[in-house]
Amino acid sequence: MNLERYNRIQTVLKARQPDLTLCLEEVHKPNNVSAVIRTADAVGLHKIHAVWPDEKMRTLSHTSAGARNWVEVDTHDSVSDAISTLKGKGMQVLATNLSDSAVDFRQIDYTKPTAIILGGEKHGITKQALELADQDIIIPMVGMVQSLNVSVASALILFEAQRQRELAGMYDRETSALPEEVIHRTLFERGHPVLAKVAKRKNLPYPPLDDEGQIVADDAWWAEMQRK
């Protein structure tokens, strides 16, 4: 890994917002999933959560492509499991839903730990998810159409969250808010992808990296890596 890439990854990890996330509920179009993940990466999300409509989408969500290398996807068996996990992390859970109690998405304080539920293209957010969410939010519209594509909706909401967090200085950390083991794993896997793949296959731990991103490993580690 060259020094420029090492420093770039370090900068990206420092800006990650582990207490801001999305939860996709049965979003079934791969292009929408890809667009949502790309936006999540752009805004600095470390992880999103999902309840997939079928096994095909569950498998697809773990394929390597672009932004999916940088944003982790946690899969849940049910939306109740997902929301329980998010609330267990102290997050306010918001649902994009037009209701009498819904508020303009810009009125929400996104500097708080926040999870945003986005419903599937066919049926939207389920009744169960709406009952478990803390607050409904809406994106005001003045045209004939009263809904947006899920990827567009996620972008509008996440960039409002980014705006608020930037004003609060939440992207200007000296060190990353991510756990040290996550930082090291990300640096190794993204900086040395071929060696990481071999080490993972051989169940070898990732050795330390020096200040320039180069591997610091003993002869025994290298010998085991080279063994067929």
C-alpha cells in the first residue's frame, strides 16, 4: 500500500459516523441498494442494517463492488430484530412515513445517535416497523407525486444529517470513533486486499502496519502465508 492511499483511508475512517445508520426494510432492487450504499459511504456511515425480502438479495448484499467495500451491511432476520438492535445502541429510530404525527425531516436533530428506516419499493415500511419506530418523518413535496425513489429519499435525509453534524464538528475528530480492531482490519483489507484474502483463508491474524501502511510481520507469518 502506498503512503497516499494509507493516509486517504485514515482520513476516511476518522470521518466515519458509527452512530448514524440506515435500515433497509425489504428493498428489493439491486440498483437501489447500490445507490443507497454509495450515499451512505459519501456521508460517512460505517454500517447500514437490512432486512432482505429473499435469500437472493441477502447474498447480493455481500458481494464486493465499489462502495460496498467500505460500508458494512448487517443483515437481520426481521425488522423487529433490527430495531431492537438499533435501540439497544441508544439510537432514535425514524421512519419515512406520511402520517398525522410525521414531522419535516429537517426538524430532526441528527446529531443524536440516529437510525432511519427506509421501506421497500413495493409496499413501503411495514406496520410492525412503524409501530416500533420513535418518530415518522416526511420529505415535503408540492407536486402530484407524493413519494420519492428510496435511494433519492435516503440521500436527502443523510445529507441533512451530514449538514447538521458538520456544523457540530462531528466530522473533525483527531481520531476515529471506530474501535481500534475495526480500523486495523479495514486498513489491512483495503490496503493489502490480496494478502488479506490469503490470511483469512489460512485463519492467520492480520499483523500490525507501520506508520506508512506497510506490513510488520515476523518470518513465521510470511512462511505460513507462502505455504501451499
